[in-house]
Amino acid sequence: MLANYHAHTVRCNHATGTEREYIEAAIKQGFKIFGFSDHVPQPYPASYESHIRMSLSEIEDYTDTLVKLRDEYKNDIQILIGYETEYTYKYFDKLIDIIKQYPLDYIIQGQHFIPDEIDGFYSGAITDKEEDLAAYADMTVEGMYTKLFSYLAHPDLINYDGPDEIFQKHMRKIVEASIQLNIPLEVNMLGFSTERNYPSDRFYSMASEMGAKFVIGCDAHHPSHVLQPENLPGFSDFLSRNNITFGDNVIELRPVK
């Protein structure tokens, strides 16, 4: 695997390690392309403070730090600047206008909250409500159709604890959109290593059978998370039983316009 596009920094308030440590780990693991995609700051009202993402005031430092490291390591590895971004109804357009003013190579989509962090529910919280599942799938697909995202991170983050047939009825809409739009679906290594509800066999067996394309994401929140798939116990078996192939893991990045 030559590329990873999913890594965080301390600015999100739940990751550790310096950018340099992530880069050095990537070089040791044999990566040739390493993208930082920290949780995007949101233009929320001043009365609300998020503790799981950088603030808008940190964009300049985030960008400047990575630009300097990109130049320093240009002979060893290609450093890319991105964000893990949530599609929202209220804030998305304003957000895009803000972040595209700075050097930016790509964004990936990660729907953690539906419809947003202030007014919605956390997708990773266990639920047996079909309406939550449907809302997650529909909003994710709507975000995909903006055609701004280079891939969809942990597409099965929604922690639906209900019948497989209901799960697949709604989640297949995400797979269909990924195929229609040629947007790869991420198989998330951190979710696997921390025994979360994702990546799940019931999603990836369906996605693979339908013919979706995949990308592997380290989702690194610590330099030790920067790994090749074969170095994560059990992960290669997960890929094999779901017929997932990823090649060199290099994807075409979509410009943010």
C-alpha cells in the first residue's frame, strides 16, 4: 500500500503525536503518499464550542505546518493537505468557502452527526431506530452527490442494531451512489483495531458483491496507527472474506471548487 489519506493531528482534541512523527512512521511503513485529513473546523455559532475538532482559528496553523513539512520531506514522501469533512445542511456551503481559501488537496466525507453536531445525533451511538438509519443513509448520499469528496470514510459508522434486511435496504443506497459517482468506500483500520461496530461484514460483503471500489484508511490518531494492512492482526482476513482488493491504494483526488 503506497498511500494513506486519513490521519489526524492534536488539533482535533482526541489525537496525539506531532505531524513529524506521523510522517516518519509513514516513511518507515513504506508509504509514498501521506495525507492529513483532520476533523474539519465548522462555522458553528459562537455560542457553541466543539471539543472534537479544531477551531476555525487553527486553520492557518494547520495549513502552514503541513506546507512546511511538505517541502521538508518532498524527497522522501508526498504530503497532502486535507480534511475529514461532514456534509451538513446548515454549514456546508460556508465551510467550503472558508477552507478553499487555503492550500487544500482534497476532502473526505465522514458523517459523524445527523443532521449536524449541534442539532442531531451521533452516528456511532447504538440505535435500533430505522428512521436514524434512513436519515444517515440519505444524508450521506446527498453529501456524496456534491461530488466534492474524494472518498467516503467509514461508510458504515451508523451503529444500527437491527435486522440485516433493514440495514441493507437503506445502506445499499450508499453503495449505489458510490458506484454511480465513482467514489471509493473506505475500509477503516482504526475501527477494526479498536473493535468498533465498523468495518462490518454485513456492509462490506454487500458492497463487494455490488461491485463497489474500496480504499484503505489508517484513520491514524497516533503515529502507531500508521500501518500497512498486513501489520494489523486479523485485518487481512477481513478483507479476504469480503473479497476486498485495494492495489496500491492510490486514488484520484477531487479538487475542492
